Amino acid sequence: MNPLAQELNHVLEQKAPSVYRSLSTMGKDLFFPKGILAQSQEAKAKGHKFNATLGIATEEGHPMYLPSIQKFIPDLDPKDVYSYAPAAGKPELRKAWHEKMFLDNPSLKGRTISQPIVTCGITHGLSLIGDLFLDPGDSVILPDKFWGNYKLIYTTRYQSGILTYPLFSNEGHFDLEGFKDHLSRTGKKQKKLVILMNFPNNPTGYTPLPHEAEGIRDILVEQAKKGNDIILVTDDAYFNLFFKDSIKESLFAYTTGLHENILTVKLDGATKEDYVWGFRVGFITFGLGDESQADAVYPALEKKVLGAIRSKLSNAPHLSQTLVLKALESPNYQQERQNKYETLKKRALKVMGVSQREKYQSAWSVYPFNSGYFMCLQLKKVNAEKARQHLLNQYGVGIISVDDTDVRIAFSCVEENQVEELFDIIYQGIMDLS
């Protein structure tokens, strides 16, 4: 093992033993090398005469660029576009996102969380979780309604299992009893519990109510007190899109600083929050259970994450980071964000009313939803995949079949005045088949 990795492991073993025990074999091996990047940083600070370390081409003291590209972004300084961003991301962007998290999550007040590290989208962040904490044969705990790409990431790429608990109770709320029972049974079989929670949920569009979030928090603490090491990952891809009844903060804010055996990891980004899907700007942020060790533990975790980033993709795109930072610094940012939120909220409320009309009740039941981009129907009469194909081929309407009974509808890309027609067509297609 590299001596730098050994140093990081020693810090974690002494200051955060639960985190150290939870690391995968790769996680323990990871480190950030003091190689070209470190030497380049030193040269950037001290090489006032010549800096012959950079892996880019320069011209008159600026990054070299093609005018045919620069003409599309004339207002941006070439140094904020063409040069490599640091492996951890632009420092100014990391600082701005850190401040934004505290504004968006008032419950974080007084908490000590790590500085966000820029990832190449949230999917990259999910992969980093695998690098750090999952060995072949380990398991990820998910609700039974989850985004299909989790399976590809964790079972295929990391050869880990997926264990599920029921997302919904019979009353149509988050199944606290099912979650508690599942953790209790699983915790007796394995010490490490990697739990992934995605709210607003993809595919159902559900986010827990305040008392449910508090219940999740209490269950985690109870399990940690039993001696389990818990890695709680919150996939906040659709954060801020809370339309009705639910908590209005990340579950991360409820679960940080709870117990020395709980490490919370927040994955979020500009992708959906700022409507820049193709920019691929995400973040990974840590929240310790024992915040008194933050000064030692967060830098150690950051260096391991940077080692994973450096060895996989080097760094995230600079141009995208610059544009997101410019948006965060804009005086119009919050109002623009609120305007888009209101548009999506109107669509969601329209879908809530239309999808549950009495005339449709023989064809489907509606899973609870209150947030995000999606909602799900449980079909009563026909196979979901057959319904999907029929609607596409006969009516030109595309929906997603999740399993044999469930279909996912992205109301995020349906105009408010199109909602009634959409559900009428889905209903007619189901009647055709039944």
C-alpha cells in the first residue's frame, strides 16, 4: 500500500473508526498523489519567471484557444474555460455551493460539513460511493422503487448486491416499520450498512413528510447504537422540487451529526436544480456523526475522493463549472429558479388532480407523489410493457414501464395544458388492451 494511503487510513482509523471500517479495499488503497498536480500547484504559486509544468498550451500568458470556439463564449475569460479545473473543482464554485446548501437547508445551521467536491454529474458521485465503500459481495440498501441505473452501477460495476425494503406502507406513506424491520434484520447479518435514499424519489416522485423524516433519523440512530457502521447516501438529484406536504430540505440535513457510527454523504448538483442536464456538474459532500473530528477527517476523505477522481476522469469540465458559478453569482438566480419551480409545481398539481379522477380508477391506482419530475401508475388490467408498446405504436405516446405493473410518467416534460389529453390517451390505450 502506498505510504500516502497509509497516512490517510491512520487518520481515519484514529479519528473516525466507523468510517475506516466501512472503507472498501479500494477505499483503503486510495490516495491523492503528490505528483505532477502538486508540483504544478507549487509552480503556479512560486514560478513567477517561467512555469514549465502546465499540461496545456499557452499564448501570451493565456490558454491557447481556437477563435471558432471562443466566438460563442466571448464574455468568458479563456482561463475560466480552456484550462483544467482542479481535481476537486473550482474553489469559488465549491464555496458558493457550500453556502447554497446552508441557505437551502436551514436545519444544517450549526453543523460542520465538508466542502463539496465537484463530480461529473451525480452518477459519477454514485460511482465514487462504490469506490470508497463497496467490495464484491457487499450490499446497498434501497427502497423497492428505485432508479434502474443503481443496479447497473452497483451490481454490475461493483458486484455488490441490492437489498430492498417497501417504500410505501398500506396507508400510502413512507413505510417506517418496513424500513426499521429491514435494517434490524440486515444489521444482525452484517456490520456495515450502506443505505441509499433518493428523494424526491425516481420513479415515484415521493418525498417523506416531516414526521417520516424524523422517523428515518431515529431508526438510523437506533441501529447505530446497536453497533452497526452506517453510510447514508442521499441522492438529491431532484432537490428543491417539493410541491406538497413533504419536507423542504434534504434528508442529509436531518441525518448529519447524529452518531459517531453514521457518515452521511450528500450527492447533488446543478443538473436538475439549475436545469443544465448536459453540463454534468455534481457535488459530493460529507457529514460526520462526530463533528469534533472534522478538521482531521474531512481532508482525509477528500484526498481519497480526489484519488478516485484523478484515477478515473482526472477532473470535471471547466466550462460547465464556470457557467454554474456565474449563475450562482447572478442577482437574478433565485428568482429565475423560483419561476421554473412554479411552472413545474403547476404541472405536478394538475397531474395530481387529473390522474386520480374516478373514470380512471378501473384502469390504475396512483402511487403517492408530491415532488420531483415523475409519478407512477400501477396498472390493474394489463401488463405495463404491453401498455407502453401499444401507447407508443398506436398513439405516439411514450412512457416508461418500470416492471410488470408499474409505469412511470415524466410530467416534467408535459405542458400543463397537455396533462388531461395525456391521461385520456393512456386510459384509452389500456382500455384497448383490456
